[in-house]
Amino acid sequence: MKRIIFGVAILLLINSSQGQGCVAARGFGGCGVAGGSSLALLPKQWQVGANYRYFKSFRHFKGDEEQYDRLVKQTQVINYSNTLEISASYGLNTRWQLNLLLPVSYTDRSSYYEHGGQSATFAGARRTSTAAGLGDARVGVSRWLWNPITHSKRNISLGVGLKLPTGNWNVQDSFYNVMITDPTTGLPGRRTVYRPVDQSIQLGDGGLGLAIEMQGFWEMNHGFYTYANAYYLINPRGVNGTLTNRSATVNGKVYTNEYMCSVPDQYAARLGFLAQCQTPGLSISWGGRIEGVPVWDLVGESLGFRRPGFAVSVEPGVNYMKGKTTVNLNVPIAVYRIRTQSVTDKQIQDFSGVARNGDAAFADYLISLGLTYRLDAPKSKNILGH
């Protein structure tokens, strides 16, 4: 029972990770997507789960400096993100398991600048765009390096899988008060247009990705563990064809790199401690994590629009297991956020000699609530099939 409680808690910790804001790191489950697994599923045994995550991103950063004036002037972009991930794991044997994950999300994004902005002659209005539906599914396999039955105090699991482009990466919505030129009259005016929503709330990124993950634990004392997890998503595709309606002109030179959305890599790493409580089935955890989007991809081009950066968080959690059911609550709290320079930022800075760094909105915290249920393994049959 102790091994099962610990395995449940650790893998729920690993699978509750998700980007918090405009830096579009869309969830880090890698191949260990069936949070709530113990150290091993029996052969042909299933486990199913659901994880709900919520955050509100609204704090703008350029580099690691927060743009407090956006809050004072009430011009900040606000994303309200809700994601439900349905997962399943299938035991191939006591060391190998197949993992599946299917996310569904609903995100509202409100802003001024996307809906005509504000000026001395135009007061503007905060309006909302929305993206809702199926996200990018993941399928993979994971393997414990040592037999989890004989290595219940320390072990390492390696996983590899595919991120499938099942989520719509060209979700569109109405944008209001946009200044455009009427093709009939040739006169400018403010109108409602239907075009792609911001990259941060797109349901998918349009890339077929390779996910690589490592996770491990060590029982340092009776009922007291340290855990670690590292994840990287390789997205070889360069751009996905979704237009951003962005361009930059500096001293007459036009930079077109950002007119289309990039398909960026993503990464995450976690380190922490977990302690079992005297109450049967209850454990608490405390750790730290980093997650983000790099400026340059490991494989393929790094062009197109992206908001590179990362967030560092502290992550308290509580886990409770009763029978075949496990409930988990994690609340990562951001302690450091940075929006790093993009490829276009670097190009313009090199050309103009003037420092340039785009901004991104981050959340203060994330709420992650998970529920898993383990089905019974099929019973062995005798030679007569009984």
C-alpha cells in the first residue's frame, strides 16, 4: 500500500504541469500521462483519470521586469484558461505501460489592443476572443529501469511518445473596432473582422512532436521521498500557417518573421519532496519547477511568432488515496517570470542598436485538481478458459 500511495502522488505531481499565460507551453505530461499510476500496472490492467487545471494570466513582463503600468492603466491582456485532460494507462507488463492523453480546453482572452486599441481620438473597449475544443493528444510508452516490485525505494522511469496535431491551430473569432481599408471605397474605417485568435489560446500548435521524459524518486527516510522529473517536447515543424496580423518596421526595414505562428519546442523540470502522513492514504508534497518555451528549437527552424520565456514556481500539493480512487490538488505559485528575447527581437536590436524585448502575460498561480481510478486486472484463466 505504501508503494501505491507514493506512486500515485508522484505521478500526479508529474502530470499536473502546464504553462501559465502567454508563453504557450500547453501542458507537460510527456509520456507519463496517466497520473495516478502506482509504480507498476499489472499486465492488461487499465487506469483512467481526469485532471482539471485553471489559471488567470494578467501580469505583463518584458525580460524579468513586470510592466506595472499595464495594471494601473487597465490595459493588460487577461487569459482565463480552463483545461480538462482525460488520461488512460494500460499495463503491458510490470515495467512497460502505454499512456494516452486527450485534452479539452476553454479559454477567454480579453484585451484592448486586439480590438482597435486606444488613442487620443478613440477610447476603445475591452473585448473578448475565445477558443474551445479538443487540444493536442499524446500517446507514448514508459518503462521503469528497474523492476518496481524489487526497487520500491528508488527507481527511474524513461518515456518517449508522440504529440499529435489533433487540436485546431487556426481557431478564429470576431475582433472589433479594427482599423482597415474598405476595398470598395478605399477609405479607412473601424470594422469587425473574423481572424485567428492569439497563439496563447490556440487549441494546438499544428506540429507532430516527439516527447522525451525522465522521472525518478528516492526514499530518503521512512515515508519521506525526493522526486525529480524532466520533460522536453521536440517540435520540428517551423511555422503552422496561422496568421498573426503582426509585422515590425524599423527605420524603413520591414521584419516579416512574425506574420505567422511558430511551432516551438517546450520544456519542463521539477524537483521536490513528498511525505506520507499518519492518516492512511494521505501525503503532502513541496517542490519547485521550471517550464517554458525556448528561443531556438533543437530540430528544425525557429522562425515565426513565439513568446519565448519561462516561469519558476514553488508547488505545494496534497494527495489522498482510498481504495482504487486517488484525489490530488496542486497549486504552483510563480516566484520568477521572464519573457526572453525572440528571434525578431534580436534581429531588430542588432539592426537598430536599440534594446528590444517583447512582452508576455503570466499568471500568479495555477490550480490543478486530479482524479484517477484503477480498474482490476483481468484474472488468469486455466487451460479450459475458466
